[in-house]
Amino acid sequence: MSGGWELVGRNKKDKNDGKINKLTKVEKKKFIENAPKVEDFLPLSQVKTLYDNLDNNVKTYNNLDDKENKKFKGKENKTKENEERKKPQKQQQSDKKKQPKEKSPKSIKDALNMINAEELYNIFTSSQTRFPEAPLIWLKDLAAFLNIKIPVDKEDAVFSGKSKDYPLSIVPKSISSILEKAIDMAGKQTVQLFYENTLTAMAADMVKGSPAVGHKIFLQLLAHINSELTVANISKLIRVKNSYQNRKNIGLSLLWAISQAGKKNLTVGLKVWHEVMSPMLETKSYCNYVAEILNDLVFGHEMCYDLKPELYLDIVEDTCSGKYNISASVSREINNSLEKLRVGVQLILFKNKNINYAKLFEILITKVVQKVHVNYRDELIKALVACLAADPLCFSVWKSVYAKNLYQSHLILMYIDTKYHVIHTTLDTKCLKETCIVFQTINEKWKKGKDENLVNNCTKICKALLLKMTVSANKKFPWKKGIILLLLLISTILAYDIYKHDDFKVSKFLKRTGLVAYGQQSWIIMQEYSSKTIDFIEATSPEYYKITVETCKPYIKLAGDIYLIMKHISFKIYDNIAEFIEKNGPLVIQTIEHYVPGMLDEIKLRSNQGLELLKVYLNLLVKMLTEHSIATLQWLEHNVFVGKLSPENLQNYASKAIDTTQTLASQTYDWVYEKVQTLSKVP
């Protein structure tokens, strides 16, 4: 070993070949403890010289770099000061992290209940202060606040199974009042612009995955306050719908928002449905919901006084003309809605005096062509017949266009002939009869040609209608026969009941029907008044009373004897019939079962089914009568009992009439009293 330092290490080849393994902390500690020290392999004098040289080098370094050390210390002090300043900030951040977070709401109702109304109002007032001339920003800030506070995205896009006013119906009054105030202060034009922007913003936020319930609440509130907002810019609605139609969740949300106006206004709802939604009947993803919206619109409104016939016919064309390829299940649901809408239209639309039905009839009859869809054609025929029922002038128009519209006239005549037993009360029989006679005259002069079959069919139908009208005019209800049959039926039931229980007092028919109690009361009243009448006649005219009694006594006795004879004869006949039925009934039943097995059971089954069907139709009749009575009352309220005939004026007239009657009665009484007093003083 030489006396100098030697460098011990690997060559480049070894370094490249060998892999360097990192030591753990424990291995490093053991390595330092086991490593050889300087004192182990150097003499003590050299070790001492080595440490002295190291101290001198440190002092020299300190003296030379004193200025640089001062600068370094200054920088170090500044760094420490900055760290001390940052400590409170870090402490605050750590404190914030330690604070418990608010629980996120599980439903829209929970989120709405957690909103502080005062905080919402402060946002509204601060927006007004910062942007006094920009009311659109006020509304946008409120909508943004609601979106943040209602981060619920688990709800169905159209809120299926909820009430029709959901989620607006669960908004607290304190919150809705602030929103309504903001809408009122913003102005009509701003609100219209905000409505359109909110539709787009809702769709954009849903694309990003951001909450959009606040937008929906605002849109629903706007539609409820002013339903006309929806139809003010139909083209905008169509563009927004088409832009997001390929995203079902967003498309359904847009349809839901647009349909809210129809909850308050049927005409607006039907217009939006026709122009915006009806094309989506062909789309599998939306057809069921579009049909559901129409169903809710029609069945959600009882009456609509401003519905125009053009809109009704447009909806009929959308659903029945084959314009759109609609599935069978959706078509069935739409037919139910059309049936209800048709009833309402016939009650209101075809009784509106402001509509020119003659002109409407002339337009509709040209739309009925052979190429048109059957369902659409049937609806047009029903509308044409409704026009005839609404205005007799339509018969004149029909006669004038009959020759040019033979196919259409044939369909109308067929419908009237088929449904005559239902619609004959609504049509003017005199006008219809004259029209049929005119048609027959035209048909007789018709030249042979391609329409000869139609002419012959029209002639046959006209003859059948004329015959029906003649028979119905001569046919009256036989009241006398009906009363006699009713009395015979009651007598038969009563006789059977008495025969079954062997005594009139024991019989149950009269007791069950309640006729016994009413009969006893009537008999007591008759006895009381008859005895009083007889006593009065006997007291005032005893001679006439005696003559009347002597004259009528033998006839009364004869009537009693005849009654007893008829009673015995009727009971004997009834006994014979009952005995014959009891004796031969089983034989007849056995014979029927032998030749036609199961016939009696079938008759029994069919009769029970008939009774059940009768019950169903009676219930439907009651419902229809109720609907028609309500419609009649509402029509009278809006068209008859107005102005001088209003309930308030009628009440005033009645009170005045009562007061006048009382005054006249008191004056008459005073006058009579004075005359009586004057006459009593005369000797």
C-alpha cells in the first residue's frame, strides 16, 4: 500500500454491465456503521493535520464570501417572512377542508326547501343594482341560481307519474313570488326573449351534463303566466327541437317544456302540437309521448270557446290522412283523443254563431276525394253533417254543388241514413226532405254515364230517408196503451205476490217497493178530506146529500160485487195458468234440452250479458247526460244569462217584484178594511 490516496472503482465496462440497486434506509444505516474510518488506516498525526486543514479552509471560505453570505441570509430571512405570512392562509384553507359539507338534496322537493328565499331576493336586487337597464340579466341570474341550488339529475326528463303542474306545484310560495315579481318587472318583450333563450340554455346545459331543473321550473312558470309565449315564435321552437332531436333525453325535455302552455290554454296547446310535435309521430322514440301529450290536452279541458274549425281539421289531417306513418298502438290512443275532441267540437265549435258554416261546408266537401285516407274521409263527412246540423243554409249550398260532388254527396247521404236514429233530432227535417226531393229530381234528369251507379245509389238512399222521415212524423208514442200495459204488469206482480203468500197483508212486493207506506199516507189523507167534504155537504145541503146517497148506493154495491167477481175470476185464471206451467214446464224444458241442448243455458247467459250491457250503456248515458247538462248550463251562462238576464239582475228584478207585491197587497188590505169598517157603521 502506498502512502497516498488511491481511487478505487469500476471501469466503464463494469458500470454499463452492472445494474445499480438502490439501498433502503436500514441498509444505508448499516453500511455507514460498518464502513472503515480514517482513524483505522492513517497515523494519528496525519489525521490531526487533515482536520486542521479542513478548519482553515472553512475560515478562509467564510472570510472571502462574507458579502455573499449576507445577501444569502437576507434572502433567507425574506423567505421565512413569506412562509410566516402564508401560514395563516394555509391554516384557513385547512379549516375550510375540515368544515363538514352540506348534504346534497335527494329530490327536487328537498332542494327547493333548502333554498333561502332571502338569498334569492338578494341576488335579484343585486342584479337590478348592477344592471338596471338589463332585465334579461336579472332573469338569467335567478335561473342560474336555481340550477346551482337544485343539482338533481335523477328525475325523469318528463316527470312521469307526477302531477301535471310538477315541479312548479312544489315550489314554495316565497320563492315563486320572487320569480313572478321578476317576470312582471322585466316586461313582455324581455320575457319572450328570455323564454326562447332558456329553451336553448336548458338543452345546452343538458349536453354538458349540468343541472337544468331551474330552467324547467322557469319555463313552466312562464307558460302558466302567459301561454301565448309558446306560439309567438313557432319557427324558433322547431329549430331548437330539430337541433336536439337525436338526443332523446333532451328532446323529451324540450317537448315537455313546450307542452306546458297547453295546460292552461287548449287552443295554444293544440296549435303547438300540430305545428311542432305532430311530425314526431313517425319517430319511434317520441311517438308515444306525443300521443300522450295530445291525450292530456284533450281530456284536461272541459270546454274551449275559441277553438277554430281550421285547427281541429288540421289535427284530424295530421292523425287520420296518412300524412305520417303512425303505428297501430299509437293510432288507437290518438283515436280516443279525437273522439273526445270531436264531442267538444260539436258542442262548441259547430254552435258558434260567428262561424260561416255555409262557406266551411263548401270548403270541406272539396277535400273529400277518393284518394284520401279512409279515416280522414270519415272525419270530414262527420264535420260536413255537423255543419248541416249547425246551419240550415248548408242544405242550400249542398243542393247547389250536388251535381259536381256526386261522390261526396253519396257518402254524406249514406252517413245520414246509417246514423238517422241518432242524428235526426239535430237535423232540420224540413230542409233534409226538400234536399232529398231536389236530389231525386236531378237524378231523374241525369244522363247515362260513368256516374250512373252513384246516381242510382243516391236515389235509393233519398227514398229511404224520405220514408223514414214520413214514418217518424206519423209515429207517436202510444201513451194509452203504455199506461194500460204498466197497470197490467203491476197487477200481475201484485197478484203473484198475494198468491204466493196466501194473504195481502203478508205479501212483500208493496212493502219492498215502499208503496205500502205511501199508499197508507195517501189513504189517510183521502179519508180525512173526503170525510170533511161529506160533512160539509151534509151540513150545508142535507136534502141534496140524501138524494145523492140514495141514488149512488145501489151502484156502489154493484161495483163492489163486480170487483169481487173479477177478483175470483182472475185468481182462478192465474191458478190454472200456474198449475199448467208447474205441470208441463219440466216437460217443455226437457223437450228443448233434447232437441236443442244448451239452448236454455245460452239464453240465460245471453240475457245476463244483455243486462250487464244495458247497465254499461245506462252508465254511459248518465255520463253523457251529465256532460251535456254541464255544457248546456255553461252555454246558457255565457250566451243567455248575460247583460239584463244575468243572475244579479234577475235577483234584483225578483226582489223588486216581491217588494211591489207586498206593497200592493198591504194597500189592498187597507182599502178592504176601510170599506168593511164603513159598511159596518151603516145602520
